[in-house]
Amino acid sequence: FSGTIRENIAYGMEDVADEDIIRAATAVGADEFIKNLEHGYDTVLTQRGRNLSVGQRQLLSFARAILASPRILILDEATAYVDTQTEVVIQRALRELLKDRTSFVIAHRLSTIRDATRIVVLDHGKILEIGSHDELLAKNGAYANLYRMRYEEEDPENQVVGEDEATILRRRAQLSDQPAGGGN
């Protein structure tokens, strides 16, 4: 993360046109914040990019990935350590970044993986479930329980299977009492 924003996005690539750098930044939603910086794409980044927010640094790394266009992409906790507003921006960027490529996404925030073709639910290294978001909700297992705990608290309208509050609380208690590797 040294040099300018332009150099950072083009890192590891030679003879990259400015238009391609801007196109990659725009695709992930980074162009807007970059243009608002005093020196735009020529802004010099401090060590480890500390003059940018965590979310802005994440968007730059996504722009770099878009520009590099790898066939396989591995993301580890892409939305960790960001606030909800920044997470929304990063989610939009992720949709663009993951489009038409094989990706492995490691995530604790279910919103990060909701659109994945196949989700593998792990607990202490053991595979509990495999399926799409909808398939895993229909199985009513560990993924559905995690989803309920996360989203029903925020939005009661966003109920997964319409269980009453007592049933949800009972399931939460069961989850917290399960031994490592346990599941429904």
C-alpha cells in the first residue's frame, strides 16, 4: 500500500491505461471517494493505507482484483471490520467482483455469501451443510438458525420460516448448548 492510489490499483501489472484503472474503480464504487480526495488518483497513500478508511482500502483491493481479472478469486472476511453503511457499498462491489468467476469466500457475515451458488457451512472444520441460500434455509439447520439470529433481530418482517418467538429462542438455546461440531 505505498505510492499513489493509481499505482496501488495497478500494482503488479504493467502498462495499464488510466481508463482501465478508472473503469475498475468505478465498477466497485471506489471512483466516487477517490475523486473526492484532494489529489484524486494521485493521492499518495501512507504506510498501510492508513489515510483511508478500512472500507476504502477494501474497495481499492477489489478494484485491483477487477483490473487483474483472475479466473479464481479467494476472499477472506471481505466485510469484516466495516460499519453497516460501508458493508452495503462493499456488497455492491462484491457482486461486480464475483461476477462470472470461480470464487471462494470465507465469511461470518451471511450477507456476504447470500448470492453464492453453493455455500458450505463449517463448524470447527466439520462440514455441516452444503447448498444455496434458499436450499439451506429450507433445510432449517445450522445456516437457517444463524440467518434467523442475524436478521430477525434487525427486521421482524424478514422471517425465514415464520416460527414464533418461543421456538426461535428455543433454537438459539439449543445452538448455544451444542458441542463443537454438533448440528441439526
